[in-house]
Amino acid sequence: MDGEEILVFDIVIKNGRVVDGCGNTWFRADVAIENGKIVKIGGMIIDAYKVIDANEMIVAPGIVDLHEHSDTAILANPKAESAIRQGITTIVNGNCGSSAAPLTNQSMELMKARFQRHIAKPDWITYGEYLNKLEERGCAVNVAGLVGHHTVRMAVMGMDARDPTTKELEAMKRLVAQSLEEGAFGLSTGLESAPGGNSKTEEIIELAKIVARYPGALYVTHMRGRDERALNAVREGIEIGEKAGIPVHFSHHPTRYPFQGRMSELLKLHEDARERGVDVTFDVYISNFNMSSFGAMVPLDLHEGGQKKFIERLRNPDVRKRIKEYKNPEVKLFRDGKWDRILLGDNTKNKDFAGMNLAEVAKIKGYSDPWDMLMDMMIEEGEDGRLSFYCDVKTDEDISTALRHPTSMAVGSDVTALAPYGVLASTHPHPIAYGNYPQLFRKYVREMRVLTLEEAIRKVSSFPAQRMNLWDRGLIREGMWADLMIFDKNRIQDKSTFKEPHKYPEGIDYVIVNGKVVIEKGEHTGSLPGKILRPIYCKS
């Protein structure tokens, strides 16, 4: 602008009901955009190269999805179709301990199957090189990321189920520090699965102390249990943050079967920690059906040596007996024989059964014991395969309790950006991959009235932006980046189902990223205006 009056703006949005992201009630105003930013909010802004008539629809900040796993998917398809069509304008990758970098030859081989789902082979090693690759490729949405504990541990220790040596721990510390300096916003852990689940609390505290050296960096955890282990798991996460002196963010609350109805006990731990000065927050997983995988159903040490060794072990009768007798609460729904409440999810060899419950699948395939069926199916998948499930383990009451809590935010989707075409259409995803945020507005705002529209928008925009220290996004304010969505509050809804998951939502007419229209009248324009976001301490 350089002090000169702008006579013609790039875009003006007219006749909309503005919900600014602060939780304030809506108000009528026009919004003008110039050079990627919001430059004027008010009435009767006329001159613009492009005028969008919002026609009484909601004009809101774009959604900041704190919990994504699109690390390599956006390299396969940078249009981020299933994300941007929900109104998501910023995604945070590297969650649950799993990031695309840093790598070593050892970890690259162990992660081969994951990479091959989307790309031939990674051509980066460091976290900075990975971000540079994203920047070169371009993306429809803004991307921020965390460095994953799984990834760091594999780079140094492979899949070993043991404590690190002093030398190995120092190597992990160096990789965490390097990744933060190259653009990671913090450290994530995935403590219910291998290899991170093999670590003791002390190991995580030592790594978190490295994170604490970087202003604003945070610790994000998929905690060690969300069932009867949940209270101790929350205590562990808080202890890590308290002893390391950094903010703690818990991924995908609330609790699940058989810990249902006890969400308030977890929240009391959060509240007590905040009273002591620990900066604790969490995001909410709003589907009643949790995502899991066969690998999470078994003792963690069976993963030593990687997927090939794991598959070999499944052929051993003693190992199969051990798996059936395994008392890990993660498999409580399986252990209790609730097979009709468990749906077969993504897989490569039994795709025709995806979306069916395991009781039905076992009957069709002629198995009297579904455990034997699952182990045989995993063997059939092989070292490059996958076998996931969608488990009916959460209640509307617990989800509502979590959503209402003042420290909850973001409704983290826990998915990968997909598309109903190309390589990203080859999976059978959870429906929330396409409909997470529309489900929030349909079910928990419009139908159940758990949140007001204004509060729901705050929890998916300014609050998660604040958590990530993205102070120039998440609000409709003059000077902020123009990440916006325009939607019909009475028409917005999810269309994806477990049987037909690859369906876009309805009711979101426009999505704007950095002042560029990406979704126009419900269709993708092909524009890739997203930015790779880096923290203030980044040296790259």
C-alpha cells in the first residue's frame, strides 16, 4: 500500500454476516482484500476487481486444523481437495509422533511403505529440506508442522524396543533441535504405538527440554492411553510439560470405551495443571468412531525390526496366542467381542469388505474367531500393506463435554487430505477425512446446539492459530492474512459415509487462502496460494 490510497481492491466480499473468530456475535460488513491481506472492513466498499456477493451467508476465518497427517499426501496432490472443501485454510502436520523428516537411510527403509502410498521415494533428509520440497511443489492450503518422536527415534534407533543409550539420546536431541531451527513448531509424540510407545517418560522430558529452548514451541501428544489408562496418560503429559517448562497440547480427546462418561475427570486434571501455571490445551475428535490399526492391537515389541519381521512373527502359533491374550486396553472393544461395533477400514487386499463390521466379514469369510481372520488379513497385506479399523467407542455426551470446555479447540481431524481421484482415491478413509468440520457445524451447532456458531468458529480459527503462535491468521481483522470461508449455516453438512467415504461436503461456497480464491461456488479453482509457515525462531 505504501501510504497511497487504494482505489480498486483485489477482492471485496459484500452482503455477508461476518463472524470474526473472536466469539463475538455476527455483524454485517463488507470485507476488502488487497495483496493477500484484509485491508478494510466496513460498509459500502464498492471498487474491486472481483466482487463476491455472500448473500447473507457466513463470512468466517478459514479453519486451522491442528491435527493432520497430510505430510506426503500434499506432495501427491497439492490441491488438498478434501481439506480445502471443508473450509480448512491451514493444516498442521507431523502429529502423533510421525513426521516426514528428519530421515536416515535406516528410517527411510522402515518408513518405505508409508512413503510409497503417495510418492516414489523421499528426496529429502532434513526437516528443512522437506519444507523446501513442499514450497517448491506448492499447495492450496497453508502448512505448518511438528517434528515427530517416532521419526526421530527411528532415525537413531530403528524400531528397537528399549531405552536409548546416552549417545543415542544425544543424537535424538540434536535432530529435534535441528528440525526446530529448520521450521518445526514443536515436538509430537505417539505413545500408544511403536516405536515411541517403547519410550519412558524421562526420555520424552529430555527431548521436551530441548523444545523449551525455542520461544513458543510446544509439546503435542497422542497420549499413552484414552481408555482406563487415560488419567495416568494425562498426568504423564502434564508432567512432561511441567518439568520441561513448555506448553502441552493433547491430541484427539475425548476418552473412549470403556472409559466413557468420565471426561470430566480428565478435564479436572487439565484445570488443576493450569492453576499451577502449566499451559495445557486439547483438540477434540468429534466422531463416535475412533480410528485404529492392527499394529496398535499387539504388543509393541512385535514391531522390532520393522514391518517385514512383524509379518513373519504373525505366522508363529505362539505369537498368535500371545496376541489373542494381550491385555492392552487399546483392544478392549476387540477383547470383549464387540465385533459388530468395529468396521473394517483402509486395506489393500480386502477392499470389498471396507465399511462392513467385523462380525459380518468373519461370517462371510468363514472364520469362527475374528482374531484369526485379522491376523491372516494382516499377513495377506504383507510388509507394504495396511489394515485399519473404525471403532464405535465414543459418546455424544463425552464429545459435547469436551467441546464445551474452555481449553478445547480445533476439532482436530486426524486425517490425510484426500481426493476422489488419482492416487489419493485408493484408500478407504474414515468419513471425517471429507466431512469433519461440516459435521461439527451440522451436528454440534445446528442440531444439538452444543456450541453457538460463533463459539464453534472461534474454536476452529483464532484459538488454534493462537496455540500455534500464528498471530497474523485466524481472525477477520484489518492487516491479517485473508484466509476466509463463506458458507450457508443452514446448508453446511457432511456427505461422506463409511460405505462411500469419498464425498465432498455441501454448503461451503467460497474458500480464500492468502487473498486468492481456491473454492469458488463450491468448485476448486486449481489455485495453489498456500504458504509453508515457519516459527519465529526458524533459522532457515
